[in-house]
Amino acid sequence: MLFETLALVTSLTNALGVTLIARGMKGAKPIVAAFYSVAVQTIILVALLLTRMPQLNWVAVGYFALGGVLSLGVARLLNFVAMRGLGVAKTSALIGSSPVITTLLSLVILSDSPDLATLAGAGTVALGVALISGASGFKMEKALLVGLASALAYSLSNIASKSGVLMQPDPFLSATTGAVAGLAVISAYLIATGQTRDLGISRHSFACFAVTGVLSSIGWLTMMAALETGSVGIVTTIVYSYPLFALITTRLLMKEEKFTTRTVLGSTLVVVGVAIVTLI
């Protein structure tokens, strides 16, 4: 039961983190939320890496950096932007579809034929997203498209990072390199767009973002520990069940955010779809 417990910790930290980000963004922009949360996460991971500095495969490091740019520099920012328009629960469910998108992209890139479980899981996730959106026909609101773009960026990041791990099997180095690269991109964007003045925020917002960075670090470390001893499929399913926990943390910490039966059912279907793809 140890690896299941560790994976559950990751899921809970993810859910609590996105809820805290939403609270903090009441007084700050999404790009500022991304900067502070990634900065704290980077500091923690770099400090830990310095205690066990490995030999470097620079090609692998390049893939790790690309993964970080896509995940922390692009996907996280889009995630926070979508959160402002959709709320925590809906956005979390969209991001929770990332494992299915990653599987589908891998099939395309590797020219493999999808099996029945993959198709069933993808269909279940698609139905869940449709319920969450509440859209009629093919009309989708902008925030929903931003959320889906975030999920796509996370999926591409997973593929890039996995390519690097195949060359240098060091997930810890992957995460740390990715965090540094993501922070560099966010910092460059802030400077280029003249938004550094927006970094002055309230103590409440900063505390929310900083705690999220700590939670992200804890979640990543527990997930890596879970993967060392447990099944990848089971760990992935537990970790990406966090949209359901996000419903709970949102209700407890953000009582003003309202969600309907469609949101609850859609979130559940997304988690079920991920389980079908990863476990069957």
C-alpha cells in the first residue's frame, strides 16, 4: 500500500495547489502566479539536486529543458489563464485528461495502432470534457480552448521528458532541469513584456503561490517514490484522479465558486477515461 499512498499524496497536493493558485490570483495576474510558484519549486529542486550532482548527458538535458519549457513555461501559464475563466474544478478536469492525450500523441508519433482500451478511454475523456464545457454544437468558449491547449502542452512535455529519460534515466534531473528552464522562460517573458512591475503583490497572494511551489515539489517527490516501487498505470491513475479532489478543496476553500452536476459527472468521466487507458 505504500506506493498507492504516495501517489495519493501527489494527487492531494495537486488539488490543493490549484485551489491555492485560484485564491492567490484574485490579486495577481496568471503570469505572476506562474513565476512565483515555479520559482519556489525551482529553488527546492535545485537545492536537493546539489546534494547528488550526476554526470550529464547534454542531449538528454536538452530534452529535459524542452519538457520544462512546455510544462512550466507554457502549460502552467495557460492552466492559470483558463482557471480564471472556468474555475478550479473544470480546469483541473481538463488538465486531468493529459495522460490520454499523451497516449494518443505517442501513437501518432510512433505510428502505432490504438487498441480498444485507448479508444474507449479517449472517448470517455471526450465525453467528460463535453459535459464540463456545457457547450452546444461546436461552440466552445475561449477559456475552454485555453484549458485544452494547456493539457496538450503538458502532454507534449511528457513526451519530451520521456525522450530524455530514455537517454539518461534520472527523473530527478529531468524535473530540476525542467524547472530551471521553465523559470527562465517565464522570467524572459515578464521582462520582454514589461510586466515585472506586476510582481509586487499582496502577502496573501504571495503566500498562496509560494505554498503551491512547495506542494508541487512534495507532489513530484512522492510521485517519483511511488513510481520506483509501484505500477506506472496504477500510479498514473491515482495521481490524475486529482480533479475529483479539486472538487472537494474548491468547495472547502472557495465557497463562492459554484459547479453543477455536469461538472461533477464530467470530472468523474475524465478520471475514469484515464483509468481505462492506463490500467487496461
